[in-house]
Amino acid sequence: MYITSAFDSGNIEIINADSSPVELAIRQDNNSDFYQWFHFRLEGEVGESYPLRIVNAGKAAYPEGWENYRVCASYDRQNWFRIGADYDGQTLDFTVELDQPSIYLAYFAPFSWERHLDLLAWAQSNDRVQLQTLGKTLDGRDMTLLTVGDAQAAKHRVWMIARQHPGETMAEWFVEGFLEALLDDANPAAQTLLADTVFYIVPNMNPDGSVRGHLRTNAAGANLNREWLNPSMDRSPEVYLVREKMLAVGGDIFLDIHGDEALPYNFVAACEGIPGYDERHAKLEETFKRAFEAVSPDFQTERGYDVDKPGEANMTIGTSWCGHQFRTLALTLEMPFKDNDNLPDPIEGWSPARSQQLARDILFPIRETLKIL
């Protein structure tokens, strides 16, 4: 048996390869206590079973995320399926039965840096898309913005950012599906939107954390979704650069795409606790949620985060800062790492394909919300 994580977004440490089950541990994010993302390759004999144990699962960032969790696995890095796992409050145990000599195992289906670059290259080939490098990350990677539509003539401006937390790869799968729908000439919803709306899209807010195999932070150990009040080029250039662009062009809707470790549902969190939250905020939020529920069986509003009391919002969070700064609709969309318990999939759980479909469906609530602005 051979185990390696020496590749893009790889993360695992071998504690004891001679034991049964084999003992593994997830590395912490750099300069941070956060960890939960894992991604590694196992090579062995076809037909053999390999029991594995993640020994530090109980001290991960979100231990409740292991409850009823199933590991993502793939032989070809294209098609991902789930492997059952047992969590006892301390360790996560699962067994791999090899049908082929080598298998990839991950917390969720990875969205590689190469795929990210391919997505940018594909998008910019469309004459409605402008690609712009806003600046560099701490590791020297590009912070890229895609502008879709005519910024000069547009009546409305919509922002979408994804993957502030790099281990939440479903967020970039979502953006890929959204771009495919938005740039589809045969999609009447997209054509209607682009007639008077410009979209500012950042597919990956945390390139360094993505490549490093982090769950939640950038190269400096900063949780980017706690940096929006006072970002800096020294600690959080990713937020600083995007925030400066937002201040320059403004916006009418701000969508921040994420994944939630524990809750097996799709939902949004708004900015009810910000100073100045008013009836206009509430009307926009309600319009968006009702329209999303109407078009997507995967979206629901019954379960989600507790609503902040008035004046108690954390203003370092992107959605709170945007909702307050621009006095308009700002939402965090959360997707599950596990499955959507309202529509479970026994083979794949929540998946890249489901993330992409949810993104296609979000065109409708965006359009319905813009109608009342």
C-alpha cells in the first residue's frame, strides 16, 4: 500500500502505516488551528480492502461535520462517489475496497487550480467576458475577476464571489455551473439578465489556501471571511483587492458562495444584524428566497443559521460588510459537504453536478429580485 498527498490541494499525514486500520491525520492550515480538508491518493492491490482511520477527526474545526458523513472517492478524478464512514467522537474510520490500483479520497470533490485556470480561459473566450487580474496573493498567484456583460450600459450590477474558505470546493463547482448558464446563448433567462445587468465574478477568492490544501485560511493563516472590515495587503490581499473593486463600481446584489460542514441542506444567510437593516433589505431578501424555492427543489428556507439580532452582526464577514456598505441585498449561500437530506443521493451525496444545477437555478431569483430594485 502507498499513500501520497504530494499534489495540488493534497492534505494528509501518515501516522502509522503498519497498523490496521492505517492511522492518518489531517494537517492544520498554515499558521492556524483550522483543519478538516483532506485529499490524498491510495495505491494498492485490486480486490483488497484497506481500513483507514483519521485519528485527529474529533479535534477538527467542525467535528459535527463528521456525523453521517461519507468520504468522497474517485478512480478517474472526474466521477466521484461516496464511501461510508464511522465517527465515534474522536476518529473517523472508513474502508476502501479497490476496484482499480489507485484511488483518490477527499473531503469533497476537489476543484483543482488547473481546472480554475481552464475555467478562466474558457470564460474569456466569450466576447461578453472581460478578464482582469486585480493583483497578487501572498504566494504570488493571480486574483482574477471576470466581468460578464456591458459594465458601461448596465442598469444593474451583481457580484458573486466564491471559495473564501478554500476547502469549500462546491463553491467553485457552483461558479462553473453559473458561468456555463450565464454564457449559454440558448438560455433565455441569461439573455434577459445580460440585457441590462453586469456580473462581477471572482471564482476563487483564496487561491493559496486552495493549492495548499487548507480548509479555511489563506497562506498567512487569515480567515478571509473575517477580514472585510479592515483587510490589508500584508495579511489578506485577496479581500483587500476585491473590496477595492467593489467600492469602485458598487453593486445591487452581493452573493458569497460557501459550503457548510454540518448542515445537510442548501440555504442562505443574510445580514439582518447590520446597522441600518430595514424593510428594503427584508423585501429583497424575501423576494430572492421565495423565487429560489419556487425554481429549485434543492433550496429551502426552514433550516439554516440563527438570525443575528439587530446591531449584533459580525461586520468582519463579507455579507455583513457588503449589506451595510451598499445598503442592498447581500447573501451567503451555503451548500452541504454531506448530502441534501431533503433529496438525498445514495451514490454521490451532494456533488459537483448538483452544485452546478443549483447555480443554473439561481438565475431566476436574481432576475426576480432585480425587478423590484
